[in-house]
Amino acid sequence: MSEPDKSREPEPAVPPLDTIPDDQRVPPPRRPAPPRPRPIKAADDIPPGAIAAFGVVALVALLLILKWGIPKAIDWYHHQDWAWFTQWTATVADPVHAYLSAHTVGLPLTATSAFVIWQGVGIASLVLSWLTGAVGARLTWTAHGACSVFMVWDAAPAAGRPVAAALAVLAWTIGSFFALRGLSLRPLIHLHNHNHPAR
């Protein structure tokens, strides 16, 4: 026995698309970009008299530096004892040269050539790291510093080995102020906010 047909409820009418407000459409319509601000020209806001006064003061300061500052700096330089710097350089460079002399025996490369290459690679990687910040130059600088400390530790006299290695590390870290400038070990996180209005 079949049941009598139940009356069906009418389905709600779907409103036409033009009745939906623009801010409820998915995705929302693009808004026009705001106009770009006019570039700031600081020279337009400074009176010409102030610019001329600043130029005169800068010229007088330059003349004073040339007349008294540079001669005083040269005189100070000539009266300083720079033995500490040459001793520090020798403490690092002499063990490196001794290590290269001991470990280039039988190679077509002489110890002097290896020492020049060591110096050239260090200077080139320092300059390139500082100027370009390239990853390869920074990796080369890091490897050069690690190899230098190892060679100093291996070839320095046993009694002064810790001090020589520490001075090599200090020399490398001072160079790293320039070679690794701007390097950050923090991860760079980009957050994208995709806010869509509720349907």
C-alpha cells in the first residue's frame, strides 16, 4: 500500500548575484591602490641661507683637520710602539709557515707559494665577504679561519700553543666583524594573512 504524497515545501529562492554586496563576495573585489606619496625633497624645505652656512662650517672644519688634525695624527703614529702588532702577526703567521713547510715536502708546491696562497685566500675572502656578503666568500672565510687556527695549534711550541691559538682565534674574529656583518642566525619567517569574509 502506497503512502499518500506529502506536500513538498517550496525550496527557498536563490537571490540573483547582483543582490550580494560587494564586500561579501569571495574573493572580494580588488580595491584601487592608494596614490603614491610625493618623494620627500629635504633640500626644498631648507632655506638657502642655512645650506650656505652649513657649507662654510664644513669648509672651516676641513681646513682645521688638514692643518692641525692630520699632523697630530701622524706625530702620534710615529711615537707609538707597534711591536705588539708585529709580535701578534708573527705569533700567528710563523706557525702557519712552519706547518706549511713541514707538510709540503714532496709536493710540486713550495712552502713559500703555499704561504702566499694562504694569505691571498684570506685577504680575498675577507674583502669579498665584506663588500658582497656572498655565501661562498663567507664560507671560504670561515674555512680559512678554522684551518689557520688548526695550523697554529699544530705548529706552535707546546708551551705557548694555547696562547698562540687564542691569538689566532682573536685575529679571525676581528676580521669576522667585517666578513660576517649582517649575518643573522635567526630564521626568516614570512607570515601571510589571508582574511576572507565569512560566507
